[in-house]
Amino acid sequence: MHQPGLRQSLGVTHATAMVVGTIIGASIFAQPSEIAQHVPNGTGILVVWLGAGILTLFGALICAELTSAFPRTGGVYVFLKESWGAPVGFLWGWAMLWGMHTGIIAIVAMIFARYTAVLIPMDPSLTPILAVAVIVLLSAVNYVGVRHGGLVQNVFTGAKLAAIVAIIAAGLFWSGAAPAESAVETAPGVRPFFLAVAAALFAYGGWHMVTYTAGETRDAGRTIPRALLFGTLIVTLAYAGLNTIYLHVLPLGVVQTSRHVAADAADVVLGGGGASLMAALVMVSTFGAVNGIILVGPRVYYSMAQDGLLFRWLGAVHPSFGTPARAIAIQAIGASILALTNTYTALVSRVIYTEWIFFAIMAAGLLRLRARPDYRPTYRIWGAPLLVSCFILGSLVVVAVQIFEKPMNSAAGLGIVLAGLPVYLLWSQRSGAGR
């Protein structure tokens, strides 16, 4: 079933494009250098990317089962609310509102603007304005219909995947001399390995967002599980392929120190102009990612408003377009303010670490739900509870590493999230929601 008012316009292709499009943004074109610094070993680097991909796949499968049980708009918010109660679901939405989602939109839009400036020289002061223009444009596209947003997602996801496949193919057939190593390969320690996995997981971020749109997905209980499986497998193969090419055409030392490893690899494989080509690819990739992130977020705020956990007017559906129009507009305003004031980086760096705490809670919630007689998913994960337990353990290790590495930032992020508890208590007493 789906919540009344929202139109079911998304199929398997749209949903899969959303998974791929929201995951593949800009990180894969820069993040490999950070991972190579932690793991100075070619084989180890590929193991990190594959390991992060497997952990992401486990999370996607958990979301797939939960979506089949609760195919409603809101995704992770709904899963947390159903398994642990309204307060936990509210805290997830609170974290999204206070930077976890709007901040990510601002960051990716700024990356798009900065790479646009590589191809079209402009004054640096104009990049925030361009970022806001992109946010407003894509918010308007999604305002007038989820089908329009889905079409944009399909086109730009197809374009970025075609470009990535072309780069991988060009690298595999590259006939240049093997790069002279400028760094000594060594086996990584346990802590550097998990730091590298955490960095890789940042590049896989967004895999859960398609669940937010269940209310606008045709046969969501079957469509979203398929999209999650297909999408995460496609991204994992693309990431493994790109990193294989980076290590194939560049010395390990260059991969470790490069600020734009994808552009350096493209220059080697394609000759002069490779960097400009990569700038264009990053523009296509980030444009599609911004669209996908803009599309999904308002569905959470809509669902919270329907449940009485946010202002009721945020749950309004446009009478002609059938979209959560006011939630889209509020999200656009919030992301634009963050882009213009340059405050998004601090917010996201503090709050994003808590995301994996919620993922662990969500997975534990699945085990809790399985003990309930009224829990009837149409899809069940094979290998649970072992697979679910592995995901919980992996999530908690990622959180522990992040806290150990940046204790003050992590404490601030956790404080922002927990500040939502008194807000929830006041709100629920006022409205009677969540009882």
C-alpha cells in the first residue's frame, strides 16, 4: 500500500537509476587517494573497495526486506519507527533536517559548480551562486512531478555509467609502459585498514535513499529490493573497475598523493585533455547525484508530517503534480542557505558519522521485528541473522574508528542528534503524535 496523494510513477529502471545515481557522485574520482594513504598496497586497496561494497550490499539487503514489509514513503524513518518507536524515527529525520541531507545536497552542488569553473572559468565568488541555481533548478523539476525527476535521473545515471565503462575499457586496453613505483607497498595495520573502509563507505553513501520513495514506486515491495540489489552490484563493479585502472596506469605514490586521481589517470590513458574530460564527467555525475538526493529527501519530511512529527502543512501534496511540494521547497531553501553561507561542511562532518549508528540500530530492529508474529515481509534475507549481525558489527566498527579518529567532531554530531530528544518530547506532548 502507499500513502494517499502521492502518485506511483517509479518502476525498476527509475529506482535502480536512483540507487546508482545517488551513490556515484564525486567521491570515487578523489577518495581513492585517501584510501591509498591508509592502505599502501594495490591488492589491499581493491580489498577495501570490495569489502565496503559487500557491507553496503548487506545494508541494501536489510533495507530490501524492511521495504517489502513496510512499502511506505519514508524508508529508514519508517523502519526505525516501526521497530523501535517514534522517538528513534524522529531522531533520524531530525538529523536529516539539521544537515545530514540538506548539507549533502549543498556539498555535491558546490562540487558541481567548482568543476564547472574548470571548464568555464569564472570568479570563485560565483560558484556558490551556481550551486544554488542547480539546487533550485532540480528542486523545480522534482516539484512538478516525480516522473520528471526520475527521467532526469535515468538520463544522467546512464551518461555517467557509459563514461565510467569507457574509461575502464580504455584503461584495460592501454598499451603504455607499466608505471615505475614511487612508493613501497606494505601490509596495512588493522586501524588504517578500517579507516580506509570508512573512507570507502563515504563514496558508497546514499544506497538507502531509494527507500524514501516507496510510496511513489509501483509494487514497491518487489521493485525496491530489486533496485537495491542491482544498483549496489553495479556501483561495486564500477568502483572496483575504476580503482583497478587507477592502479594500472599510475604509480602507487601518485595515487596516494594526487588531489584528482581520476583526472591524472585520464591524462595518462587519453593524453592531453583527459583532465577536462574528467571535469565534464564529474559535472554529469554530481548533477545526477544532486537530482537524486533532492528527489528522495522530502519524502521523509512528508511522512513525518503525516505522522504528526512535523508541521502538518509540510505533508501537503500538490493537487496537480502529486508531489510533496512544500517539503521540496523547504529543503531547497535550507540547502541553498548552507551553500551560500559555506556552513555545510562543518554540519555534515559532524552529523554524517551518526548515520552508521542509525544503520546499526535499523539492522538490529530487523532482528527484533522478526520475532513479532505480525511481521510479514514478502522478501526475506538469505543467511540472516548472520548477515545482519555482520552488518551491525561492521557498522559499529566504522563508528568506533570515526570516533577514535575525530572524537570532538563525533561528539558534536552525536550532541546535535540527541538534542532532538527534548524537541520530540515537547512536540509529542503538544500534538499527541507517536503514541
